[in-house]
Amino acid sequence: MIEMNHIFTTTMMKHVLASVALMLITTAPTTQAAEGEDHILKPGQFPPPNSGTYLAGELVFVDPINRRGGLRLDGDPGGHHHVDYFAMLPYGIIWYNGTPAELRDIPIGTHVHGYFYLPPVGEEKTIPPLPESQQQYTLKRNHAISLEDDFSFYQRRGQAWKGE
């Protein structure tokens, strides 16, 4: 019984720490970093606040074991409907229905919002390149620090709708 309590406490602490880190990073003003200012992530360091690139789209592919996925971005350029693949950072957090979740908990087809960074040093090849015919659509910022569904995204910002 004591071991189960330890596991539960450890899991809860991970979610609390990830939530605090996410809050610190995403509560800064939501403007994007200055054009041409790419922050390359370094081991043992969190990215600076307000430095991620906001992207949103439909979740169309999930690899929960490796914390990878694919998005069909909103406003897909040229209407090609291609999939942009991403990897979750080890300290990245996922929210679904207002609570911390795992990538496996988010159903395919869910509209999600996230903040993305360039790959960390040494992980540039984590996401395989697209075929040459689609190279122009490759996302440079393909490592997510946060991913959340619409409900969580708007709830965290204090926005709500009232149905009549």
C-alpha cells in the first residue's frame, strides 16, 4: 500500500511541476517571438518565456509510446492537407478536458493548440523529412512544449460560451 501511495504521489508531482512550467511559459504575453529569432533548446534548460511558436490544428496521427503525433494545421497553406509531424518535449505537457493527460487520451480528430520549438541539440532528425515534393511544407518548429484541446485552451484563458 505504501508503494502505491508513493507511485501516486510521484505521478501527481510530475503533473504539478509540468503544470507550473507550462503556466510560466504560456502566461507571458501571447505574441510570437521576433521574426528570425529562433531559440534552440539546450539540455537542462527551459526555453525562455514567450519564445514558442503557436500552432493549432486537427490531431490526425498519434504514437503515444514515443510521444509523437501529426497535425493537419489550421489554414493549411495551398490547401494540400498534408500532415505536419511533431514530437513532445520530455517536459512537455498535454491537457485534455481541462486536466493533464497523455497523448493516448486525446482522440484522433480533436482540434488542439500548442507551442512549438526548434528541435533540441542532437535531436534534429527525430522527425523524418517529408518527400522532396513536400519539402516546402516542412515545419522547422516541430517539438511541442504544450498541447491542449479547445476546452482546455479556452478554459485556461478564462473564456467560456453560454448556450441559450
